[in-house]
Amino acid sequence: MRGSYKKRAPSPVYSSPNQLSFEGFETPFEQQLDLNNRWVFLARNIPWDRIVGVYDKVFSSAEGRKPLSGRLVLGSLMIK
């Protein structure tokens, strides 16, 4: 019997919230977001590019599994 292993899911990739977007091409989820919601407001006002840049410098390594997206990790800590 050959050794079997589970294939891991790919790590989430960070995409900048400052990336250009086209009007009318939002996902259905984005179209239904309430811009007055406190979490949406917070997410739009945090300087994610600067924070993730620092996070990536601290947690960069050529060994082992790639680290999770800085926005995912730090956002989870803020929610907690």
C-alpha cells in the first residue's frame, strides 16, 4: 500500500484593497455590504498595505509552509 497524503488547500493570497475596480463588476457579496456597518467601516479605514508589508517581512521564510495572509491573521485577531 502506497503512502497517501492529503493535499493542503492553497494559502490565501493578499490582494490590496487599493486595487482598482470597475463599477458594476462587484461580486454579489460586495453589492450587499452595508457601508455604514462598523466592520465594513473599520476594514476600509485600516492601512492594510502598510501593515501587511511589515507582517510579511517578519514572517518570511524559505523553510516550511508559507505564512497565512497578514490581513487574514490580523483581521482575525481584531475580531477576537
